[in-house]
Amino acid sequence: MRKSLQRGIAIVSVLAVALIVALPVRAEEKAPKKAHQTNDHQFTGAITAVDATAGTLTVKNKRDESKDFTSEKALLADLKVGDKVMVKYVEKDGKNTAQKVAVAGAGKEKKEKKEKAEKK
């Protein structure tokens, strides 16, 4: 009976050690996945530079903070320096990629142009 008790304790001890060793290794396997996750952000300000051909955009906010963005060329086609914009972007590997660029007041300007055209 004493041998079976010792054998049982030995088995439980081996399993406990194996479990203690395996859990941190499993946690390390999951960690790299978090490093590759992206973060969605938003930045509002005035365009200081835009190059639709190169797909680049620079926006400066009221606090004089400036951010550079890369984007699809079609997204930047109608933008010009001085436009007030809100950029929704993803930061990945230290680069800001614009997903959406909305010109502030664009809806109001279109409505005013439409009303002027209707009056003529």
C-alpha cells in the first residue's frame, strides 16, 4: 500500500510539473498574434500636403501635431491642401494607412451648390 501511495504521489507530481512547464509555453505561442493586431484610429485636421499619384497625405491638427498617411490613390483624388478632413486609419508596423478620408463640411457645400444650381 505504501508503494502504491508513493507511485500515486510521483505520478501527480510529474503531471503537475508538466502542466507548470506547458502553460507558459502555450502563453508565449499566443503572444505573437497580439503583436500583429492592428489598431483603428482617427485624426482630424487640415491637409498640408497631398500627392494622389504617390498615395500620400499629410494632415496637421490644431495642436500642430502632424501625421503622414498612405492610402489608395482614388481616396485622395479630390483632396487639396487646406481641406479640413477627418482621417480614419489603421496603424500597422509603424505606418498609418488611411481607410477613409472625409472632408469636413462636404455635405453642406454640395447642398449649397445644388441649391444655387436649382435657382438658375
